[in-house]
Amino acid sequence: MIEIIGIFLLCLTVITAIGVVRTTSLFAAVMLMGIFSLLMAAAFILLDAADVALTEAAVGAGISTVLMLSALALTGDRREKPSNRPRVLSLIVVVITAGTIFYATFDKPALGDPKAPIHQHVTPEYFAMTRQLIDIPNVVTAVLASFRGYDTFGEVLVVFTAGIGVLFLLGTGPTTRRRRQLSSARGLKHHQPLRIGGKVVIPFIILFAFYVQFHGEYSPGGGFQAGAIFAAAVILYGLLEGERRGLAVLPPQFLLYMSAGGALLFGGVGVACMLLGGNFLDYNVLANDSVTAQQLGILIIELGVGVTVAGVLLAIYHAFAARGVQ
Amino acid sequence: MDSVHLPALQVVVPLLTAPIVAVLRDARLSWLAAVVTSVMTFVVSVYIVQHVLAGAVLSYQMGGWAAPYGIELRVDSLNALMLLVVSGASTLALLAGRQSLTLQIGEERLPLFMAAWLLALAGLVGILVSGDAFNIFVFMEISSLASYILISGGPDRRALPSVFKYLIAGTLGATFYLIGVGMVYMMTGTLNIADMEARLAGVGDTNVVFVAAGFITIGLALKAAIYPMHAWMPNAYTFAPNIVTAFIAACSTKVALYVLLRMDFFVFQKNLVDHESQFTYLLMPLALLGIVFGSVAAVFERNIKRILAFSSVAQIGYILLGASLISVSGFTAAVLHLFNHALAKSALFLAVAAMGLYFARLRLQVLRGAGRKMPWTFAAFVVAGLSLIGVPGTAGFVSKWALISAALESNLVVPLLVLILGSSLLAIVYIGRIVEHLWFGDATDKAVQIGEAPSWMLAMVWLAVAANIWFGLDSSLPMALAQQSAIDLLRQLP
């Protein structure tokens, strides 16, 4: 049964991908990309990768679609410019690349094979060590936040770098933006049903964000997803009530502090571990009992992740929106 | 904190200062903070090099978890030398760059820009110290994204399309690398480089591993701008802010080359039958083509930065040629040239940045006679140019000599010698053309009004030039590290 659903989902993703390439309407392409992400999220669920699925749904289908749409609103260009370049060469390269990957899969371990190397080497140890040394049910959180916490720290800095890039390029540094008069972008104020319905949902979205944030040790989720969901709630408010009131909730300067602060909180935990005599991000030294210390470390760094992700996503959104009303 | 933490500090110092710099309001303060951070990073590199020269291989367990469960940082002679190059190039460029950065970026945007600079630096050193294939990808993302920001800061609007091209090429390269790493993970269940090598032992003859090696090599070749995958590079270097070019040109493609050597030799070499033949039949021809193409293209360019960028295409060819000879002398020459070319290019681009204080466009026509008005900058450019050509007494000579000796040991003596000497002659031609315009050309109206570069910047340019002469006369430090790296690399061969 799972195979059939899997094949069905993958066929849909292929069709969606072809649709993205074929359509000349940029708006349609963005929406199709959102659908593509949602299909991928479903496929990840099928593979029992609930954390990845949640991320894909929140970031791929949710936030990035919103960001793409706001970028589209800036360009005013709704159609792809026809290109005169011959596409045969690109097609050949793509076919060769795809063929090579296909060729590689001939002797890969079968899907779900318990004897596959990925299930034999570090994974069983991760399960055993998580139970014994960290004592939280979600092993994925343990891997991301503790065993490979340094990678996660790097990813937070990737998000931060992206935020800096957008702020730098769009030239809406916080100092200039405050002085600028925001014209009255009106949002959807005149669509009463949407406005009321939307505002009812917002508190629940925020509550859900906090749940995903602080419950990540027990169920799928964590800082990345929570940050994206929280940002989605604030963006929804901005869409409903207009850019000006959206900005009043969380001013740009504050968003920059959030983006930097989350990364500093994460890194600060690492440095604290060094000062207390451990290695960078070795949470064991944070408390007398090493299991409590691991849980404490994970809780704090996940908070750092969430704060930076929310801050950066909102800063990017506002950078687009503020440019739109210039 | 004692020396145990050195590999972690190497990355954490610039990585954690970046968010602080980003929220600063004062341009001058943000520059100062970046300089101090970069100097600290350089000092950590120097300490690391000292330990490595004493024969140590530094290993660090991130989070206190032993590899392969946690992420390991691992520094041997190959990456120690590269650390010196990256942190040194960043420090020199930043020290020299205050006026140039204020002019080209503007005071208001400088704090965010300096934060991006530190992130690029942290990303590059993060790649270098890492002993974990996925962790390398994470830091590749940081360094690439930050480099795009740095290049997009150029005052010319054409910086934006060129950075977009770079972004597409860079993302493709990184994705190919990630696909390869994913495939290796599928067959081994590990991400640690040393552990990958050990666990690939039984599965080296599968399609998956074979294809993985191909994806990783091609992806990194794209990021390293190996001919013919260099198309993103000349424009990116040309339209970037001048000081950024001095930093990026010295090190970013070389870090990708380093990862290429690391993965090919320390993961695949022992496990894929006859893996080294990809150097003989694929990478060496590309290296030779790159040397010819880059040198010839440089001769015909009219913008001084583009000339130097195409020269970089040729220089990457030299490095790759050395490595493709698969011999101790070849590897030594390659690693030495990694170091020496960074010295020469960094000095050249700093001199160009000094001229850029007065000229918005750096075309040879516009720069005519400028050398006579700024004789010290011009003299620095000439000496660094001699190092690029490979004149005795400069660093460039040491590595070119090493390359020639390596070529003499190979079975392609005559064609290789003709190529190396021929392209050196072309280097004389393109550097000579710049000198001719700068010194002997009739001064343009603009050139009449200018004076010498600010004395502090001039001092830094000459510091870079002095390094070229110092390491030309006494090359024991890079030579020791290069020889040790060559031995390590060759030990991987059957």
C-alpha cells in the first residue's frame, strides 16, 4: 500500500515540476512550487521523517511561497521573459545528470532495508546513547541539537547570512527605514470576513509555534519549524492589517536584534561550555547531572534557533514589503 | 583556554563576532571590530601552524562527542597552510581597506557588509578545519552566501548580474557535492571523512560510490573555477568591490580545490580502483587548457581586474597540473603554488584597490600615466607582478621552479615545459601591458590630478609585497607544510 501511495505522490511531484518549468506565468510557478513542497512533505511523512516533513511544509510550502509572492509583487512582472537561447544544451546536461543518478541507484540498498549501512552504523548508537545520555524521546532532536549541534549552529548562521544579504541588498537598513514614511499599504482591511477569520486563527498559530518550539524534544519539531510558523503568524497579521501595523508589532531594528541574538545565544552556550571546561557545545558541563545538562543545553539552543529563524524571516519579509510601499 | 581548543576557536571567533558586528551602528567601529576579529583569526592560524609544524595532527570533538557520532575538526599540514592563506588574506585586505570600503560600500551599509565579511571568513576557515563531509557543506553554504553579499556590494550595477551567475554556479556546485556526499552516506552510514574511507572499503566497486566520486569532483571543480567551468569567475572578480577581490581572489577558489583534494584522496583514492587516472585523463587536460586559455585571454583583456581574473584561471591550472602529476614533487608544487599565488594575487589586487580610490573604472585606457603619479603603488604592483610571473627572488619563482622540477620527472617533459614557459611568457606580456599603460602612457586628464595612495594603505600593500619577497628568499615554512602534505597525499596511493 505504501508503495502505491509513494509512487502516486512522486508522479504528482514530477508533474508539478514539469508544470513549473512549462508555465510562463510567474505567479502560477510560485504556487506550483508551494504544491511541490507540500507533496514532498507528504512523501517525507511516508518515509517516517516527520521532522523533515514539518520543516518542508512550514518553510517550503509556507514561508518561501509568501516571500516569493512578495518578491513578485515588487517586480511587477507577472510573465516570464521569453528567452532566445537554445535550450537543447541544457536539456542534454539535465538528461545526463539525471541518467547518472538513475544509474547509481541500481545497486543502492533497497528502501527500508534494515541491513542498509545507514541503519547499521551510527544510527543504532544514536538511539542507545539518546536513551542513556540525553533521555528525550525524539532522537532526531538529539542528533540535530547535540550530536551534530555544530552543524545546526552552522545552519543558523546560514539563515542569519541570508537575512543580512537581503537587508544589505535591498538597502533598507533599520536606520533609514525608521525615517522613511511608510505609505498606507492597506492590506486586506476591507475584506471583513478574511480579516476576522484570519485574526481568530493568529493566536492559535502562535500557540502552535510555541508548542513546536518547546515540545521538540518529545515530538517532531524544534526551533527551525517553530520560527517559521511564528513568522507566518506575524506575516499574516501584516497582510490583514497592512504593513504599517505589521511593522509596529515588531519593528525592523528589533528584528535585526532577534536575528543576531538567537545566533549569539546558540554560540554563547557553546562558549559557556568551553569556559566551564568542556568542548564547544559540550552541554554536559552545564549542570551537575549530565542528562539534565544535555536537556538544558538543547532547550536553550533550540530557543536560539527559533529566535533567529523568526527574526530573519520577518526581516526579509519586511524588507520586501517596505520596498513595495516606497 | 589552552591549545586544545585552537581548531574550534579558529571558526568560532569570526562566526560569533559577525552577529555583533551586524547590529553596530557606526561604520568605523564595525570596520575596527572586523579587523580585530580577523587579526585574532590569523593569530589562531599561526598557533595552529606552529603545532602542525611540530608534527601534530590537531583533532577536536565538537560537543564532546567522539567521531563518527559527533563532528570532528581535524587539522594537518594541508589545511594548516590553507588556514594561513585565508586568514592572512582577509586580515591584510581589511587592514588596507578602510578608505576603499567606505568609498565603495558607503558608511551606512558598512556594518552589515563587515558582518558578511566575517561570515565569509568563518565559512572558509570552517570548511578548512572540518573533518566531516556534511559539515564542510554547511560551511560552504555560509561562505558562499556571504561571498555573494560581498561581491554584490560593488558600486557598478553589473555586479548584480555577475553575482547572480556566480550564485547559480556556486549553488549547482554545492548541490553536486551534497548529492555525492549523500550517496556515500547511503553506502557507509557515516559522514566523518576518515570513517567514510574506512567503511567504503567493501563497497568501492558499486555504481553508487563511483557516481558519488564523480558528482563530488565535478561539483567542486565548478566551485574551484577549473576551466571550462570558470565562466562565473572573471565578472564576479571584476565587479566586486576592489578590497573584496583582494580577499576572495586569494582564497575562495583555492578552498574548493582543497576540498577536492581532500575528498578525492582521503575518501575515494584507496577504495576506487585506478581512481588517480581521473587526474591523468580528465583533470590534467583541463589544467593545461586552463593555463593556455587563461593566459591568452588575459593578454587581450582591457580591464586591469579582468586581466588578473583570467590570470587566476591559468594559475588554478598550474595548481591542478601539479596535483595531476601524482608525485611528491607534483603535490609539493601544487600546494606551494596555492600559497604563493595567494600572496601574489593578494598584493596585486591590493595595489589595484589603491588605484581604485581615484578611478571608478579600472580600464587600462583610463589608467594611463597613473603609475607616474602614484610611484609607490606602481612599484608594489610591479614587484607583485614579477612574483606572479615567477622571477627569481620572489615567492612565485619558488613554486614555478617546483612545478618545472615536477614536470621534468614526469613522462611528458617537453610538452609540459613548453606550456609552463610559454604561459610564463604570456604572463610577462599581460603584466607588461599594464606596466606600459600605467607608466609609459600619456597621462589622462584624470590621472594628472591624482596623488599617491594614503600612507597606511600603501604600508599594507607593501606588507603584502614584502611577504612575496620574504617567502621568495626563505620558503622553508610553506615548503615544510607542502612537503608534508605531499607525503600525506601520496601515502593514499596503492
